[in-house]
Amino acid sequence: MAATAAAAAAVVILLLLLLALTSVSANPAVFSVKYKYAGRQHSLSDLKAHDDQRQLRILAGVDLPLGGSSRPDGLGLYYAKIGIGTPSKNYYVQVDTGSDIMWVNCIQCRECPRTSSLGFDLTLYDIKSSDTGKLVPCDQEFCYEVNGGPLSGCTPNMTCPYLEIYGDGSSTAGYFVKDVLQYASVSGDFETTAANGSIIFGCGARQSGNLGSSNEEALDGILGFGKSNSSMISQLAATGKVKKIFAHCLDGTNGGGIFAIGHVVQPKVNMTPLIPNQPHYNVNMTAVQVGRDFLKLPTDVFEAGDRKGAIIDSGTTLAYLPEMVYEQLISKITSQQPDLKVQTVHDEYTCFQYSESVDDGFPNVTFHFDNSVFLTVYPHEYLFPYDGFWCIGWQNSGVQSRDRRNMTLLGDLVLSNKLVLYDLEHQAIGWTEYNCSSSIKVQDERTGTVHLVGSHYISSACSFTAQWAIILLLLSTFLPNLLN
């Protein structure tokens, strides 16, 4: 760990010196969002590779991408279309619940991807082409906060560098700039008008790993949705434009759904408190129920070291449970049908053949949390068809995690077909079963007016069979960061 930290610090200092020589001088809002892999089928190996990568990043305290198809045979990743600069240029960025800074690829970057198979043109940010773009000096308060204090070697007129290293080995490095973010302000039921606000974001000068030029399904950058003050929404909230509240609804039937940031007044949602001092969205799970039976578990089973409680992560496709919970859960599910011939597929998935209705033949699984909040997962949500089998989406986190440590992580398998509300103003999270292809009501904090917000679709050059979309509404908002 010490060697890694020292190496990272050395890279930051080197980058700072290099950049010094570089010649670069609480209304509602909506971002259109789209599912990256809409209409595409993926093998179990694709699925496993995706969640493996996410597990590594979570263990490193970094990168929980927001979104997912809610289908265990699809990879969970959404991207949004935003405008930056004056005149405004379009950028497609990954929606990410685990990182706190927004960054886009920069004009100076040599390792950045230039093309994408997703059907749109990539754009490199050039501060010189924007009338409102400004460099962020290394002696500014924002730079102190992101880097944990003053930077060694910082002199007047030096730019503020950033370095983010993800657990899967990929990284992004560059410098911070300040420019105008263009977005759509909600002005009525399913209506928007243009709006903007100045934010500080990263200009990526060097990328590696999955963020580099070899990535065929590349995007322009990442739009962070973590917890720190450096995030885009936190910056907008600091100016009084938004509050730190958001909700998402992933449609597990039709695909797509809603992502609204603001005070959701309908549907009503029961809330449970977030566990304090945790880098992710952690809540206290109290029990697991299978059908009418509760699993017999010790009270501390969900407190694994520094990862207390259950992590709510819409960017992971499956659900990962401590070994003790996983084994009892699988046993309870399979025992419902004594004649099942259970087998392991790809050394990871418990699968079986079953010709009847899975909802009639297998039990619901219900997770219980503080404040009498519960979350029910139906058989058709935790079982998925694969090559003539039904496979169980639950996974053993003690086997899956890099350090073999048990953890509880609930992904799209659990969260689909539910409106999940994150209230950072009151440090609580909640959910309710909901039709995610419909609409929700969000209140304008300034006027008290309630507006309908529904699904939206980003058109592109690609032909997708499903229209995956999400509306991001910045009424009262939040968008934090989990810098490595």
C-alpha cells in the first residue's frame, strides 16, 4: 500500500511539473441518458468480467458506475449526453456513482480513444476553443480539497492536477479546468428549457487500461455521482442551484427507466438511514427472508471490516452476499424443488433445468433494513435463462472479491423495477416497487410546482433494438466523488 501511495504521489508531482510547462492558458434540470449495451446480448463470461471489474474498483474505494440493464445477461452501464463550453459542444460521459469528479478527454491527450463503436463521434475538450474555459490553479481551495491539502511544488500560475487510479488497473490523469456545463432545465410536464452553470472538472491528458485508446466502446469521460464536495452536483448545490437528492428507476421489463435528481413527491418512498462515514451508499441490513422463513444469521454477518452494511450499487449487475448468507440462500431456493438437478456453469453460476413458471415454483427473497424498510426480489428477477437453464443471480462475495473478504453488495438484480431514492440532505435511502416505464413527480424547490418526469431517449447513429433511456433531473441534487 505504501509503495502504491508513493508511486501515485510521484506521478501527481511529475504531472504537476509537466502541466506547468504546458501552453494552455435549484432549478430542475435534465440530462438524457442511454444504456451503453442496449439491444446487445452478452455471454456469462462478459457478465462475469464486468462484475469482476466492478468488484475490484469497489474494493479500491473507487468507481461504482450507475445504471445497468437489470438483466443478468447484460452489462450495467449508462451514459449521458452533456454540453460543455461556449459555444457548447456535446460529450458522452459514463454515469458513475462511485467517482466524485467529472472529467472528459483533453485535446493534448495522445492515449485517448478517437473512435467509438457506440455510434457517435468522440469529442476532445480544448480550453482554447471555449470562451468561458479557465484553468484551475494549484493553490485554489478546490485543489486543496481534492488532493487532501496543499500540493508540494505548487507555485503561482501552476494548474491543479488530478490522478485517479481504479482498482482494475486503469487510470486517468490530467488537470482541472472550469467551464460552463449546459443542461436542460425542467420547465413543465415533460418539458425542458436550456440552462447552464459553471463547474470544475478534469481535463484528461493521459489514460490507461480500459480508459485508453484500445477501448472500442469508448466514451468521452465520466460523470461522477459520489459523495464529495468536488462532484458536479455538489458544486451546483453549493451555488444554490440544486439540492442533494436523486432517484433512479431501472426498468427490468422494457429496459431504460428514469433518473431524477430532485425532491420526488410521488411515488412515496419509505427510507432507511445511510451508515455514517462510509464511502459508498451503505445501509444496515437486519435480516434475510426466503419465502416465509428467515435465514439463521449472526447479528454481525453484514459488518465486514471497513465495509459496514450493504452497498447499494446500481452499476453492478448481480448481487453479492457473504458466504454464510449465500450458502443458506441457495440451499433454501433449490430445496423448493427436490427433483432439481443442479449444476455449475462457467464455474460461477448455480443452474438447473425447469420447465414450469419460476414465480410459482420458487420463493421470493426479502431483505430487511432499519426503520422496517424491506426489499423484495421475485424469482423472475433473481433467476435468469441461459442456454436452456435457469441460473441463480446471487453470488458468493467471499469467493468473488479480490481479497476474499465477505461483503454485501446489491446491484441491478435487486434494484430493477423499483424507484430508489437517495436523500443526502437527510442521509437516508429508500425504495418502492414501481413501473419504471411510467413517470414520477418532482417538486421545484423554488416555486413548489410539481412536474412530471419520464423516460427519454438519446438518438445516435447506432440501431438499437431497445430504447434505453433515463432522465436526470437536477432539482435538488447530489453528485459526489470517490477519489482513489
